[in-house]
Amino acid sequence: MAEKRSLGKEFSKGIIKENPVLRLVLGTCPTLAVSVSVTNSIGMGVAATLVLVCSNVVISLLRKVIPSKIRIPAYIVVIASFVTIVQMLVKAFVPALNDALGVYLPLIVVNCIILGRAEAFAGKNSVPASFLDGLGMGIGFTFALIVMATVREILGAGTFLEGIDSLTKLFGVTGFTGFKIFSQPVAMLTMAPGGFLVFGLVMAAANKLAERQGKPKAELNGCSACPMAASCALVNKDEACENKGSGSVEKEGSAV
């Protein structure tokens, strides 16, 4: 029973408590770029979730086989393999979505959410837990994308679910192309400044909700907050420089 509760917690944490976008502030680049329309957000979210789940499972299976010194390159190879498969499927069955997502689809390979879960969780935990962790984080990522895209598409383009027929036709549903809300939208919301504005407002709302539930606010702590910080050459280099500088100061002080 305790095991079931624990697995349930691993699944649910990524949706709300540790939402990768709104709470951990990861994957900001694709979030801002793709959240212009709900259709693109759904496609990106599903693709990222598939890669997250599959890579988490494989990395968890191989966690005792992959040498520690080459774990990051090994993780990237696993993730890149699944990204390639997903990209080929999208090109074959939803070419319009592939064109809309553009370079952000193959860039899932280096998405810090996926690499972060591989390093922080899948490489240290069992297959069932890693599967549910990837699924929960993927759903949380998709949820954040859809929330932002709903605001930006309705207010910025005056439409909702435009182009959804590219996805619904996979299930035999045709003829529905979305809704036209109004004809005088605020075009800035579909641009980069509008993306940052909506992102800030949604994060503020998430922080307010977390504060009411007694949870800590999401904070930007620089590179030290990244799940990949321990294996990042830039972070290690900065720490080495700081240590060298403090050592020289102590040496000068002792000489005095």
C-alpha cells in the first residue's frame, strides 16, 4: 500500500507541486516559442511526454550498467534516439505540426526538463517510479503550455484551437478547424514580449496558489538550481575560480 502511495506521489508531483515550467522554471525557451497556439502546445506536449516516458524507462533499466563518468553522453544518446523516432512519426502523420514546431521539435534532445529528469530521477530510481515521474512531468509541461497558449491565442490572435484538424484527423474527426473569437486581437501577445508577459502572469498565479497551500514560491537561483549543475563544466569552472580566489585571499591574510 505504501508503495502504491509513493508511486502515486511520483506521478502527481510533476503536474502541480513540481510543475517543470511553473514551479521548477525549466524548459522556458520552448514554452515561450510554442505557446502561441493551443494546437502547437498540445503537439509539443505530447511529443515531449513520449520522449520523457520512454527515455526515463530505458535510462532506469540501464542505470546500473552505464558508467558514471559517461552517463550524460549516454543519456543524450538515449533521448536523441526517441526524439528521432517521434520526429519521424510527426513528419509522417502530422506534417503541418512538424512545420509549425520547426526546430523546437528536434531540440527536445537538449530540453533541460528531459535531461534533468534523467539525471535527477531516472538514473537513480526504479522503472515504475521513473515511468510515472516522466508521465507526470510530461503532463505538467503540457498543462503549462496549454494554459499559456489559451491566453495568448484567444487574446493575441482572436482564435481558439485553430488548426486542430491536423490532430483530430488522426482519430477520424474532420471538418472542425477551431473557433473564431473576435476580430480585433492584441497582436503583441503572439510576439516575444507578449510571451514573457503571459509567462510572468501565469507564474505569479502559480506562486500565489502555492503560497496559499503553504508551499515555497518558484525562484530563479541561476545555474545552481539546474538539475544538471553537478555535471556542468561552466558551473564547475566558476566554482573552481571562486575557490582559487578565496584561497589566494586567505593566503595573503595569513602572510600579513
